[in-house]
Amino acid sequence: MNLKNLEKRLCYLVGNAIQDYRMIEDGDRVMVCLSGGKDSYTLLDILMRLRQRAPVRFELIAVNLDQKQPGFPAHVLPEYLERIGVPYRILEQDTYSVVKRVLPEGKTMCSLCSRLRRGALYKAAAEMGVTKIALGHHRDDILATLFLNMFYGGKLAAMPPKLRSNDGRHVVIRPLAYVPEKYTARYAELREFPIIPCNLCGSQENLQRKLIGEMLRQWDEIHPKRLTNIMRALQNVNPSHLADRRLFDFESLTGGFVPEGEGDPLAAVEQPGLGTVRDGELPAWAIEPAQADD
């Protein structure tokens, strides 16, 4: 896919995610968390393009957390952001030393590192009057989290496209929620973003998330529609056909009237390649634009 067509597809997918989950509203001040990786670069670039034609007015400010990793090229992001004219702020917090001190050698670092980063970003968001915090997690990150929770956590949960922080002060959005990772990788390559590798955990090849990611990539190669259908399944949940007693009152279930959305799932209409569709309605994002030339 060439750059022009890929840019159109990314704008389409990100725009639909923003609309579906009401991620950005008029007057929002959006903090784009920029790590220096392909996904966050793509997120910032596409949001800049959408802002030019969006029906609402919103601000973008890029924020990077300098975690004091050895060899981190601190000049790269400021130079890039100044060149493209985006307001930015560089936070400095030595989370690297904390993680290395607290965790034993060989222990997975991502969880602790993520919590420390999140705390620093939330604090900065409150100081800057930010209304939305945009993260660069894409569709494959969401699906990987789903399977990690299923395989190793014993729960059915993923990354939501939009959430409120535990203290209720911040709204986190993931505008790349519909975007496959292969799109961000190709876009970063074509746009020649100055990628900064993560030296803290990037070398941990035994991470379960990496193994799950490889599984997803293999599925995508063999069954191209599988990941799309799994993502749609996350948006089409029927609690009465799962087994969580907190979400559905199985104990009081008796014969009689069947509320909308319950009953026998086989009674629903099956559309080849689209899963279960009711009343002939499709979500806007499921209607693909004209096929782009590769």
C-alpha cells in the first residue's frame, strides 16, 4: 500500500474510532503520549491530519517521559516536534533506576514500568489542564491483552478504546483501536519517523506479550479476517451467553418473555464474513472504504 492510500485508510479507521466512542469533543486539550516508537508517531501524525478537517476544534500537545534510560537520545523528539510545529513537553523521571532496583534480573519489567509512567503522565495532565490522554495502543495491542488475560489471568478483559482513570480525574483514549499493527509499521517506514528503541524492556524476548503477538501475526497471515472478527466480537458481547453471574442473573432465570439481545443466538441472522448482524445494520467502521492499491 502506498503512502497516500495508507494515510487515507489510517484517517478512516482513526476517525471512526473517535466517532464511535466519542473520544474527542469540541474544546478538548489532548495530550498525545509520544514514546518515540512507530505507534505513537503514527497517532500524532494522523491526529494532526484529522484536526485540519474535524467538525470540532481541539488542541494537541505532545508529551514524552524521559525515563533516563542509558543511551536515550534526548534530542530526537524535541527536534522532530519543533520541525513539525507541535507544542510539547518533556517530562524527566528516573523510572529506569527504580525498575532495575526493585525487580530481580530476568523479571518482566513492563507492568511496573507502565505504572510508573502512568503516574507521571497523569500528574502532568492535571498540571497542564489536559482533558484527554491519547495513547498509541493499536488493535493488535487490544487483542493481545485479551488473550493474555484469558490464558494467564483467567479473565475476559482487554484494553478499552476509552476509559476513566481510577481516581476519576482523567479520560484515556486509544484512537488507534481499529488500526492493525502492520499499518503503523508500514506508515512509520514510509514517513521515515525517527524511531527510538526501548532499551529497558525491548530486549526481553521471553515476554508472554511477544509470544501472543507472534500468534496474532501468524493468524493474520493464514486467516486475514480472523483478527477483524475477534475485534468485532469485543463490540458484540452477550452477557447471557457467557458465564459471569455478576453480569447476568442466571439464578433467577425462568421461562417466559425473552428480552432483546438474549435467547437463542442461532436465531440471529448470520452474514458471511461479518458475524452476527441484526436488522441489517452495520457499524460505520465495518463498512470498508474503496480498496486501496497496494
